Amino acid sequence: MAFLKPRERTKERFSLLLLDLEEYYFEQHTAYHVTNSSKKDKKVRGSFKVCSRSIIFDPEDYVEPIIKIPLRDCMKIEFVEKETNPFNEPRPAAVCVSCEQVIFIKEVNVIEAYRNERGSKKMTFQLEVWSKTEDVVQTLLQLHRASCLEKLGDQTAMIAANLQSRLARSSFDKNCFQSVAEKPHMECTVEMVTPLVSNPGHVCITDESLYFQPLNGYPEQVIQIRLQRVRRIYKRRHGLKPLGLEVFCTENDLCSDIYLKFYNTADRDEIYYYMATFLENHITEHTAESYMLQWQRGHLSNYQYLLHLNNLADRSCNDLSQYPVFPWVIADYCSSQLDLTNAATFRDLSKPVGALNKERLDRLLARYSGMPEPRFIYGSHYSSPGYVLFYLVRVAPEHMLCLQNGRYDHPDRMFNSIAETWKNCLEGATDFKELIPEFYGSDSSFLENRLNLDLGKRQNGNLVGDVSLPPWASNASDFLEKHKAALESPFVSEHLHEWIDLVFGFKQRGSEAEAAHNVFHPLTYEGGIDCDSIEDTDQRIAMLTQILEFGQTPKQLFNTPHPQRITAKFQGVRRSSSITSPVSELSPASPSEDSSFEDLTDESRKLAWTNMGSLKLHSSCKIHKEAVTGIAVTRDGTSIFSTSQDSTLKMFSKELKDFQRSISFSNMALSSCLMLADGKTVVCSSWDNNIYFYSIPYGRRQDTLMGHDDAVSEMCWFENRLYTASWDSTVKVWQLDSNDSSVKRSRFDLLAELEHDAGVNTVGLNPVGTLLGSGCKDGTLTIWDTSSFGIFQQVQCHTGNIHHLAFSPDSRHILSVGSDSCMKVTDVQTGMVISSVKAEEEQRCFCWDGSSVLCGGQSGDLILWDLLSNTVSTKIPAHSGAIRAMWMNELCNTVITGGEDRRILFWKLHS
């Protein structure tokens, strides 16, 4: 792949991608990792690397894993002096680190998801040059203080000061010049940028070469580019600021030879203009207009022209937030033969992806019409770092692991099939992504799992392997050949200017964009916000991170309609109705027998949500004396358990239509209940600060977990982990000993205590248990990483209590309802509130499928919302008081609700 070319400079196992995003690698020392065994110390030789937010130890023996210790998880870093007493055993000086978490990477030299080990650990490292040990410890202590600062802005400032101090104490080593006759023109500090990575150092330009010398000597002591070889140079916008410079030594290559980020624009401009002046006799500076004329006359292919436009619009393979964007051009991924003479084969290039499906567009426009300023049609973008690595994970697994905190995405959300991906772009509520240049290149490795990566197993039981291709492609290389032929076909040549108008041209902004249904979130546009005007450092960093992760619209290159290519007309082609409504003809690639049950279940759910407005009351019962607060159902659906503010847990038999058991644990209200996976245990949370375990077979309380200092509000469970939320402003994570099948108080270990600034009302896990959402009384929504227990996103979402929250089935969004009567959808990856609906009254609980929501309101009505159009599609009278609890079965055709009117209602879907 193109952007992997710079990584080939080194064959080391270590990579800067092992660092966190925005982290720097400062220095390395040859050292030994010392571990104690029963008889003698074991020493593993390797490289001890000091980074701005972590310690990394890279063993020379590739069988040993790379060890990463986040500085924020260190409790103590100390210098252990050399043993000088002649009567004791000789011992060199050492760095001793006491920490709460160690991350193991590339175990047995295999690229796979990182393994995190939590718990108190003590790691000892002996530097080969003992005399440097104390200095290294002092450096680590300083960086540790930075990592432990409460505000992210303060952390960033302290690390930046450390970096600038290092750069100021060093300079470019002129012994690296290739010729003693070279005359230096300028030297300054910069960072070399590669995807997801910035490496600080010094740049020096002479009358012969451009040199970059990394501060840390990685991946080489110096990188040289001879000026005579340079063909193109571009100023770049990096991190929304005019600080970048990219240099190409080829005319048509996708990836540059070096991308530099300067610390001030003046330095960047001086080197740019020096190179431009020096090279004016050797190269011609091209503009968008000059490339356009070459393309119009057939001197540039469609592929080459799009590549040049991307370059001019600040798109770079070294910057995943501004990666080159290419269009989907084919709409037929089902036929056995690809007919490039049929217009129905092609995508309508006059419309953005989000407008290709009229039914979806109508819902989006309905929402748009009622949206306050600033308005947008599409809440997600067509290009972002996540989308780029979605396509490239098979060739850039380390980049994906870097972006996603050491994890791959869920197997069912991977790039598994071209037909499935295209279908989702047409039908998905928030999926509007375009393609990347690799789809029109010659390297098919991104479509094949040549590295034999363990990317997980899908729900249908199939391992994630090669990408499933359309029937008309015999293999990955054949797919690329035919895809390239489609891009260069007469039909695409005739219509490509329409897509250019949308992405790079006059339909990108303003009234023309609105007329073309091409309006994205304001933050995605250049100049959409001035981050420097945000005085609060934390807010400024959060805003910048949000923009970069969300995706950016290219720089606008044309302000008038782009002319059509001068080409022979596409003879004998009639534009069929299917091109304007491709959903009607699209069907996924033939499913395997293994996936038939999963597909049937998914189709059943979709059908159920389509008919949710026809929900009918089946039966009801009144078995509590106060408000119903929780509902849990056995796996076979025969018994229903409910909790209430009357302090009781009650069991209702669906078959006998009567309640069979009533259990009281204390005289305080019960707030929620859940059924464990074994189907034999019900867990209840109480206002008396405790969690109670009830055994169904034995009919009695099994145990009590005294977990909090205030009322326990809600719980969730996933794979032997219990998450409990409380008004004491914490969420606690408890681990059940997996070797013990029974639930015993003594077998629960407290793994983590997640602190909040206010009482926590609600918690929820995403379907795969990797993310936890918590909603507080002050309206704050927090998303936690369940592997590190660190904060993934935090949003001030509501103006009062958050009553309930839940992740979407694909884990990309989280819906919350609060006392401000708002329903808000937050993008998990960016933390951006992408949809906000103001209801007539407070909504207390809900179930949703990612686009439709069944809510229980304060007045007792069931309300069905369409979030795409922000409208109520159905209102169903239900309870005479607020609905406080709701349960829905897996097929989404049965619903149970509980309310303040003390009643439990059973609902069935009638087609």
C-alpha cells in the first residue's frame, strides 16, 4: 500500500505506532528487563524506550513480547542505587517501576490485539550504561507528573515544554552532509509526519539536499532528499493550521517522499519558497486549472486527475484525517458479468452517497428542515481515519490497533464484503463513505488476508479472512483491473465532473450544496471553526481531536461548474430507473449456509421494527404496590421477574398468568434487575446500597454484595463482569471468578472504580462489551473503555438527569434521554452529538435499533420515534403513569413495560 512505503525504511519490530496518538518517542537505552525466579534473576536484553506518555521495552528476542507501561498507570518510579557493600551480592543500578497496568504487544512476534494485564506489578530494568540510570529516572518522573495532571491541556503543555527543551539543546549534525561543499541555507525544528505518527527532529536545507534528522534517531539517523530529484512540493494544512510541507520525487505517485510539520508558518514558507525558487528551472508548478485542461484533452487519466485534485485540496496519504478520497463508480456488485456499456452498472455521480437512496434522503431532509442553525443533512462524513483503516486493516493492522487502543473492530463491522459495504452505504442511517485510491490501484493485498491476521469470528461462525468479491471478479487482481476499467470508462469520463463539483467544486458549500443535498456538519469544512479562539485548552484540544477523527471536507478548488471531459459520447446507453434508485436492484452476494440463520434473524428484526407501530396489548397484571423499576425474563420466556419501589422482587408465570413468588431483601426500594446468562440467577440493585443475588432453582436469596456508599441505580453484566452504577458518583466493575460457576460474594473481585462528578443514574454496555456508557444526574454522558477503564469520550449531553442510555447495535452511536425532554444521539468515535430531538415530555426508558426508538414517556404513552426525520410515527396509550421499565426480546416482536401505575403490560407485534 502506498502510505506504507516510508515504514519500509526499517525492519525493526518496534514501531512508532505502538505509541498512543499524539505521543512522542524521546530516547532509548540498551537495557535488561530483570525478573525474579526461584533460583536466580532472569535478564532479557532489549531497548528501553522513554516516550512522552509511556515506557516501552523492546526485547531483542522476538519470542518475548514488547512491554508497554502507560505512565498514568505508574504508582512509583524510583532509582535503585548500585550495591556498594562488598559483603552483599553485587547489583547494578536499576529503574524500578510499580504500576497498575502492563500492556503486552506482539507476543511470539505476531501482530494481534494487545493484551492488557491489570493489577499491581513491579518491573525492574537495568541499563547497560549504569551511569545514565539516575538521569533516566528523573526524566521519567517529570513525564509521569505530566501524565497525572488532571487537565489534558496541562498535560499537553508540560510534554510540549519537555520536547521543545530537548530540541533546543540539540541541532542538526552537519557531519551528515553528503558533500563538504554543500552550503546550508536554513535549519529549524520540525516533525516528520506519517499516518497517525509525528516524529520530532531538525530539518536542514542546503543548495543540494533537504535533510531531516530525527531527535530519537528513528527510523534512521538522517533522511536525505536530493533537490534535483524533487518533482512536486505542496503546502499542507495540518491539524487545521498552515504548518505542513509535502515533497514528492515522482510526478504521479500516490505517496510522498517526506511530509514535514513545522512549528510556525514562517519557517514552512521560507523552505517552501527556497525550494520553489531553486527548482523553478526543473519543474512546473501546476494549478487545478492546468490539471483540468490536461484532463479535458485526455492527457491525464481519470485516476491521475483525481489524484492531483486530492493533492491540491490538502489530501495526503500521510494524514488519515485528510486521506485522498475517490468515488464509488459501480453500482452492480451482484451480476456474474460486469457490463460497462450499461448505464445501470454505474453509480449516479451527480449525487453524494447520502442522496443515492431516495427513501433515506427523504428522512434526512425531514430532519434537516426542522433543525436549528447550524444545520446539516449528514451527521457523519464520507472520509475519516476510521473509514480509511476500515478498508486497509489487512495491510495496516498496526495502524488500526494504534487508532483503536490496541483492538481490532468487531468482526461483523469489518470490511468483509464489497457488496455488503456498498449496500450499507446505500441503506445505513449514518454510513455515507466514499472509496480510497487503493480501489483503483494495482496492489490487491488490502483485499486479502495475506498476513494471516486473527481478525476474529463473525456471528455466523466464519473467520474474517479475505474480502468477499462481486461474482464478476474471479480474484482480487481481476476485481482491481475491472474496477480501474470502470473508472476510465466512457460513462464515468462523461459524468466525473459532476462528482468533482460535489467534493472539490462549487457544490461543496452554500446554496448549491444545499440544492444538491450535499451539506455536512459545519465542523468538517475548512474555516468552520477557529480553534485558536477557544481559550480553554482542554476544550480546544477536544474540539481539534473531534474534528480530526470525524473527517474533513477537502479544500474547495473550483467556484464555478467544472467542465465536462472532451470525449466521444457514450453511444447506445439509456439511463435506467435503477440508477436513481439502486436499492431496488441491489442484493447481497449469495450468503453461505452458515449465515442463513443470522440473516433470517436480522431480517426478522428489521421487519419487526418496520411494523413496530402495530404493537398491541396482549395482557397485563398488577402485582406491585408501588412503581415498577425493572424487568428481567428467563431465556425460555416462561417467567418474568420485576422489581419495584415497594422493595420486592416478584416472579410472574407467563403460562399460569399469575405471580408465583414474592421476595423482599430489605425495606428499601429495588431500582433494577437483570438475568444472568445461566438463566438461574436474578440480580437486583437496591436503594440500600447493596446488590442481591436471587437463585431461581432454590427460590431464595443466594448472596449479597455490599458495593456502594449510596443507592445502586442500575447494573449491567457481560462475560462474568458485573457493572454497578450508584448515586455515590461511581460505577464499580466486579469480576466473577470464572473457575467458580456459582455466584458467591467471596468470588467477586473489584476490578475498577470509575469516578464521576455526580451521581450515576444509568449504565449500559455495547453489544460486544468493549465500551461502557454512564449517564449522570448533571447530564454528563461518559463512554469508558472496558479494557483499560479509561475515559473514551465525555460529553455534557443533557441539562439535567440522564434517565436512560443505550448503544446502537453496531456500537457506533449511543442514545440518551433526560429530564430536559431531549433524546440525543452521540457519535461514539468522535463524541459529537449528531442528533437532538426535543420531545413534548420526558422520556424515561427506551429500546432502539439505531434509527427507530420505542420510548416510554412520563405520561405513560409508548412513543415510536423516527430519528432520521425527528418525527413521532406512532403514539400508543399504555400506562396511567410514567413508564419506568422496558424489556424487548431478541426478535423484537415482544415488549414488556412497567410503570408508576404499578402495572406490568405485555405487548405483541401484529403484522
